[in-house]
Amino acid sequence: MNNFKSQAWQGNLLVCVGLLLALISCEGKKPASSSAASSANHTVQDDLGRDVTLPVHPQRIIGLAPSMTEMLFAVADTATIVGRTQNDDYPDAALSKPVVNNYPMDYEGLLALKPEVVFAPEGIISTEVATQIQKLGIPVYFQKYDSVADILRGIRDLGKLLQREAQANALADSLRQRLDAFASEAQEMQKPKVLGIIWRDPIYVHGYNTIFSDKLRYAGGQNAVQEVFAQQSPALTREYILQLNPDVIIGGTFEEFDQNFFTLYPELKRINAYKNKRIYDVTDDLISRPSPRVVQSIAELKNVLR
């Protein structure tokens, strides 16, 4: 009799465990909010050529990079933005949002926020991470920025996806007017060769095929690196930099570079940027992020190139 009761109890336990696992599995495969289940979906193609099925009217969204968060706050109804990453610091309104780490990716924290769509710029999260997020039932839409024009296109695309076309187009049009004015003024400038240094030991720089080059064009300069490397941020040798002989270095103050960079590489004191003390610090967030603040970034570059 006791053996019969034990077997019955074990059978009931197995049934309960099975039901619990089924509920967890269903929960993980649900769209990220109850409203998403009843909303219409459509399939669009992101900037990487991936087919992505999104709600037509997404009500819960998140960007998985500081630049993407800036883009969303500039276009979206901010009430629909459900979180930010650990490095997001602009705009101020973003600081009130819950934090989800994007490196390493906090899948559990992301799922808890129940986003209906995740937006990410190419290169910040991998396609493998995107695949894992999508297994949670959350679509990932990538944007790609190779030029200043791509930022404006990205703003307009977000406007379409978030049903905020009027706001997005107004912003993009305003930025385009400022950029056209920069381009006109840049025609009269001497276009000094600028080396943008990202890391000093080893020496990593902004490559030619980057938004940095495009920003310099609007600011009245040119990237000292004219060769296209496989990496967008290539490592350069001292010999290569001597051949480039940049007129300007961006990446820190003259005093900082004089104390460490040129102590490591004293032969580079022969370049024009050092001899003329044309080494400048600029706001890293503006330089590194493809965002609606692109005009501010170009204006800052223009000020140091005059």
C-alpha cells in the first residue's frame, strides 16, 4: 500500500513538473507583451538584408547601444522605450530607464522588460546574439551606418517602423539643412590631413571607410588615412604614420600626447601635427556614436580644424 502511494505521488510530481516546464516554454516563446499578440505584424528587411517580422505598431522597444538609444529617443514616443544599456548616458531621459547589459548580453534582463522589438547598430551585438534574442520571441532589427547620410536614412526608417514619420522626417530635414551648410563652407577650407587616434598602444585609428571620414569632409578636413583596410579601425605602424604625416591629430590634448604617446614613439615628433601643436581632444561620444547629434560632432571638428 505504501509502495502504491509512493508511485502515485511520484506520478503526480512528474505531471506537475511537466506542466511547469510547458508553461515556462510557452512564456519564453510569447511575444514580449500581451498587446503584441493582438497587434498586426509585417515583415520588413533590415540594413543587413535580414527579413524581420515586427508589430506594425510596436509599443515596447529598446536599443542595444548608446547610439541606438539616442536614435530612438529622437524619433520614438519615449514612453515606448522600455530600457537602455549600461553605457547609455544621453539624453538625460534615458537615465530613468531600466538597464540591460549588452556585453555580455543579459538575456534574462532583456526578456524581463518584454520588448516587442530590439534595435541595434551593426557591430555592437553579433548576429549570433541576435539569433539568441530572437529565440526568446523578440525580433532584432539592425541598422548600418557607413556615412553621415546613413544616419539620416536611419532616422527616416525608424519613423516608418515606429509610425512616427512626421517627427522623423522633420528631424532628418533639419539635419540635412545644417549638413548642406557645412558642405558649402567646407569648400573654402584648406582640408588638413587628420588622423583620428582611438587607441595609443598599439596605435588604432579611424579608418578611411568610416563615418569619421565623412564627418571630416563636412568639417573641412580629410582623413589622413586614404587606404581602405579590412578593419574599420586599423592598427598602424609608426612608419606608416610618418608617411601619412598628418597635419592634425584627434584623440586627446597635446599635453596628454606629449607625455605618453610621443614618449612611446619619439620619432613621431617629426610629423606636422606635433611640430605645430595641432593635437586636440574632442567629445568621444559625439565622435564615436552615429546619432542625431552628428551635426554637433561636425561642428566640434570644424572648430578645431579652423
